[in-house]
Amino acid sequence: MGMTNKQFQGFLRLVIDKLKKALDASQDNVELKELLDIFQSMLEDGD
């Protein structure tokens, strides 16, 4: 059983929110910035 598009977008929004909070605590973390960019682009592609 797969996820609906709406569920997947909700998951992406949750991950993006957590990545932003992690970046607030560790602003120099390049890997977190890259992950945030990837997840944001996935969300934009789905809209």
C-alpha cells in the first residue's frame, strides 16, 4: 500500500520543518542545507 500524493507532501513538509529547526541550531552544516534544498525541490515538483 503506497502513500497518496497528499500524504507524501505532508511527509515532505514535516521533514523540511525539522531540517529548518536543525539548521537553526547548526547553521554551518552543509549537509543539512543540501538535504533541505533537495526536499524543498521535491515538494515544488509535486505541486
